[in-house]
Amino acid sequence: MDDRVTLKTLIAVNREFFGSRWSEKDLEELVNPRFGVVSDLSSLAERLSVIRAKDLADQPPFWITERQP
């Protein structure tokens, strides 16, 4: 299944839930960033998917660090 965020999807969500608050140009930047400052939404969704798939039982608490020799 393709979970990539598309411009068409963002335009529809923007229209349906936000009354077209954002311009299509702004939404295009989220799908295909030209400025390189912000990751596109699809990349963020992929990274979050990897994080959610981790077994947290295997992760130490954040305050415990290993000493480097």
C-alpha cells in the first residue's frame, strides 16, 4: 500500500477541514520541498513508522547512557 502524502490529498484535506486556509503553493512545498529546510511529509511519516515499529522493551531509559571506553 502506498502511504505517500500527495498534493491532491493535502488540497482535499485543506478544503474539507480548513476552508482552504493554505495556498496550493504552500501545500506543494510540504510534498516537494524546494528550500531544503523542512523534510517532506512522506519522509516524516516513514521515519515515524520506523520509530513506532521499534520494540520499546529493547530501549534503555533516556537518562541511562553507556560509558565510552
